[in-house]
Amino acid sequence: MPDLEIFDDGEVLYVDSRLISERLGVEHRSFLETLDNYQTQIEQAFGILRFETAKMNVRGRPARYALLKEDQATFVMTLSRNSPEVVQCKLDLVIAFSKAKEVLRQRQSSVNHVPYWYQRMRLALSDADRPLEIGYFCIYQEMMRFFSELEGRLGYIIPDFNPDDGKYLVPDISIGRKFNEFLRSEGEIPTLTRQEFLGSTNTVDFRQPYMRKDGWFPGGVNYDEIKIYNHVYPTASHGKYQVQQANSYPTRYVSIFQHHLQEWWIPDSCIPYLKKRDPQGVTYLRSAINELPPRARAALSGTLIGKLMRALPEGN
């Protein structure tokens, strides 16, 4: 049974109609008749069908076929009954396009510009006027361990921005907000966690002073423990305001942060965060993990990726 190889012209991804017909177990001539019968509906909804002519076949006649975009191919397969062959073909089609999109995205990024994620890696801690001091850690620094694992082991790089709203992806903001909410929570699990890692059940409040609707808030009881450092963002997202003040925390809090990242943010918040901002990336991660040999998946169970594996949904 042939693999569903995906082709691209640098911008658009296609699958060969001959491969699909063979995977579905139907004659290619019949598959083309289906395309012809529904050509108007397909082109109105998904764009012009791209028909090609292959080299002369053994009978001396040119062979006609179609290069189908993902939505065109998916629609045509919905016209077939859900036999085991059809279901498997649909599944393989989704996986093949997902992998091809990731490859195309990374290739375009490397050709046209330095990805935003790599710009952040170079710039984030580069400020010399107010640097991150010894004895303190920042959320960005700790977060990078996890996303570096995703890139190194699974080939996933966070995209520059959310295609729906154009906003750049900055997951450390989400992680920092959730971590601080966890420290301030009076719930049973956060309280027990503080007792285990900090030796006290008291809430921890790093909030800075600010004006609330009901008056001035003088700052959290632990505000004096943090130190402000200058975090540098790429100009693509922040322009002339690329240097932003950010919190750094005493290293005595690093263990409880790592626990929160491993046991709460990655399992509970990472996938919802990515599904809203990079849904194709979630599909890619699921496919990449499912294609790992069982032994490799078992070995990753003790890593940060192992925490993510248990959180990945079965469907989109």
C-alpha cells in the first residue's frame, strides 16, 4: 500500500489523486469521474482543481490525474462509505498533511527570516543595564527547557504568531500568570505544595503595587523578594519598546516553579494554549509522538514531553 506522499510548490500542498484512488481500492478512472461530477461544488468551496497530464502510458495515451489540496481531497473522500480502507486513508491523509505543513513552515522560516522564537533566544537576557542576577531565575529561562525538548526530540518549533489574530506567541506570560495564581491560591493542593517545597502553608504574593478600582493596592506581601530585570523582545513584536521590565524570583522558589510547570502547566494548560494559537502544531505533535517506537515513547515518559504526552487529546 503506497504512502500518501505530499507535494508542494513552495506555498501550496497537494496529494496525487492516483495515490488516493489506490489507497481507497478504486480505479483511478472512477475516481476522476467523481471529481468531474462534483467539480463545480469542489471549486466553488475549495478553489480550482489542478489537473495534470502524465507521460504517455503503455497504450500511448496521456494519463490524466489531479493534484488535490487537503480540503479538496478530504471532501472527495467523504463521498465514499466509511469502510476500513476509507477510514485509514482519511487518517493517513490528515497525518501526512500535518507533517508536510510543519516541514513547509520550518523551511519557509529558515529561508525568509530568523524565526521569532530564535530571535527571543538571542535577545531575552542580553540587556547589560539591568541583567538577571545570580541567585534569581526568570520564567523564560526555565520554560525554555521544555520547549527546547519539543524541538530537539520532536522537531516542533513554536510559530511566530497566531494566524487568526496576528499576535506573537509568548507562552512564558501564560506560565508566569498561572504560577503566580497557584502561589496565591488557598486551595488544598497549592497549600500542600507550598508546605512541601517552601516549608510553609502561607500564600505567596509577588504582585506589584498598582491602582485598583477600589483604591491603591500596595503590593503583595512577598513583592520585596523579587528583583526586576530587563527582558529584551524582538523589534518585530515590540518595536522601540523591546526592553521590558520583568520579574525574577529568588532561586529558593525554583523547585516549586518546576513542580508547577511539570505537574500543572504542561498537563493542564499547554495544549489549550497551543490549540488556541497553533492548532496545526497540536496535530503535528500528536502525529510525531504516535510515530515514535513504543520503546522511545516509554523512555520519554520520565521527561517533560512525557507530561505532555498524557495531555494530548485523541482528536482535533
